[in-house]
Amino acid sequence: MSYLKIKIPGQISLTIIPLSLLIMGDSILYVLLPANSDFFRLNSFLGLPNEFWIGFLLSVNRIVRFFTNIFSVKIFKRFGFRNTIFIACFLGAFSTLFYAVLKGVVLLFLARVIWGFSYSLFRLGYQLRVFSYSQDNFGKYLGYCLGVQRTGSFLVVTLGVLASIKFGINITLISLSILLIPALFISYFIKEIDLSKMTSKKINWNLAYKDQESNLSKKIIVISVYKFTSSFSSNGLAIATIIPFLVSVQKNSFELDTIVAVAGFIIGFRHVADIFFGVIFGSISDRFGRKINILISTFLMLGAIIIAISGLNFYLSVSCLVLMFFFSVSLETSLDALIGQLSPEEEKSSIISRYSTWQDIGSAMGPLVGFIIAIGFGVQFGYILSLVMFAICLFVFYRLFLIES
């Protein structure tokens, strides 16, 4: 099967590896912060419980990207492609260093804002690099970038956490910030992209894409809402509520410690799906068509969610959650490739930055809406909302992209 041959241009690897190195500081914080609020001196700031500030600090980097995603276009235009990656490297490393040396909610908030800006630059950078190549391989290249990025996160939440236990949090975080050195060395070999061909003259904040031609605008907004729904469900809702969900379907058969271990196992498989299957699903999308792959992946996700929330069997629910994460990788890789394919060359950076904002809104709203629904109606109803959202996206996508086309 020649279409599954993994041959990636060197410039794509050079662009994504620095992100894989410097995302480690962000990823390890999701483990360290909830368990070490005293070390980070949250101290019930403003009279609010530490749990509130933990959730706030872990999500603020996504919230700030509502603004930095679109502003990143201007940074690339002003400083050039390679220099912007250099800037992203410095910001990412400094944010990790600040976690070690700065304490308290206000200073950690500033560090998280810095990381949010850094990630916006990194993500737009590798997307622009991928979209500078032939659209025939968009899926494979984007899947590869996702896998490399997740490799850094996976390594640090396993080996990095063990290092923090053995050597201490400060030494671990400072060591991760020193990854700036290899990141800069790798970035030095990045070649420039002619950004004038991929960027419009002015920044556009319109998330409804009203600046585009009517038919194209409708297609892009549908893909963006689809991405929002997928991020809301798999990156937000499912991960944030996985423990209460497993508790609700296990029917008092297991201790809480066992449930937590199973939840970690499921989330670990999510990283495995990204690392090993992103490039495979992307290649399949390139080969057999993005639209068909989007439809099939969505149907499979719907089936997995329905079986998971049915509560027929605990192990069946666990298996279906794992499968849902695998299918979400296939779906999102195809959506990302399709948005790159549809975007006019001179508007790519503008459209992609707004598309990424839809993704971040979904990831940020998933946990919030999921817990609100869980408190009022039960955790399964969050998944039912997800099913309804997917069904609407599926119907509109089918009408617009297959019937009308």
C-alpha cells in the first residue's frame, strides 16, 4: 500500500520538533499543578478555593488563544517565518521557566498567557509549512505533525513526572526550559516561506468568514463548527469528565483508585492514537477523499459514544471511549486538511488562524459545559449533547459538500 509510505519533507520536521520539545512544560503542568497547589502558592487567592484557580490556570492558555491565534498572523508578516518560530521558542521556554521561579496566581496567569501566545505561533507555523506543499498530502503531513507534538506530551507526562518525583519540581521544570537550546538549534535550519502569497493585507477577526465569497464562507464555517464540535467532545468534554463518567457506568463494581487508573489508561491511549495513527489516518484521507473520511469517522464516533453511554458493560464502555479517541484523530486530521485545501492561497493564514480559534473555543467550553450539565442532569447528558451536535454537523456537511456539490 504505497499511499501509506511515510515520507515527510525535512522542513516539516524542522518546524514541528521545536513545538514537541517546548510543549513539555505545558503538558507536565496538567499533572503537577493539581497535586502541588502549595508549591505553586495558590493560597486560596481572593478567597476562592484552590480547585477554582487550578482549573482557571490550566484553561487560560486556551482562552487567550481566542485573541493570539489571529494576532499571530501579524507576527509572521512582521518578522518572517523562521524568526517567528524563534520567538515562539523563547516564549515557550520562558513560560516553563516561570512555572519554576514565579509563584502565586497572578504570576502563573502571566506565564500561562505567554504559553498561549507561543502555542498560537507554533501551530500556525506548522500549518503554514504543511499548506506550502501539495494538497495531495495535507492529511499525512498534518497527521505527522500531530503525532510529533503528542510525542513530547506523552514523554513528559510519563518520564517527566517520574523525574519530578525523584529530582523535585523546580529542577524538572528548569531542565525542561533548557530544551530551548536544541529547539533553537533545530529552528536555525528552517527555511523561509513566501508569506506574501499566504497572508492577506489586514487581520480579520470575523469568525463567520464574511470577508470570503458566499459559497466558500458557508463551507468554511461548517468545517469550523465541525472542528469546534469535535474539540468540544474529544478534547474537552470526554477528557475532563472521564472519571465521573466511568463512575456512573461502573455500577459500584470498582474502587475509585481503579477508576482513576482506568481513566489514565484511556487518556494514554488518546496519545497513542495521535502519535501512531495520525499519519496513517491522514494518508487514508489523502488517498480515499477527505469528505468520505469525515462522514465515516463521524458515524464511527457516534456509534462509539452511543454504546459507551448505554452502560451495557463497563469494559465495553471503556473500549468505546478508546475507539472514540482513535476516530476523532481521523476526523480532525481530515477536517484540518480540508480547510487547507479550500482556503485560497492568499487567505490561508487568515482563515487558518480563525479556524484554530474555533478549535480552542470548543476545547475550552467542553469541560465547562460538561460539568454544568453533569451537576444538573447527569454526566451522560453531556455526551448526549455531543451526539446532537455531531448529528447536526453531519447533516449540514452532507447537504453542503456532497449533495450540492
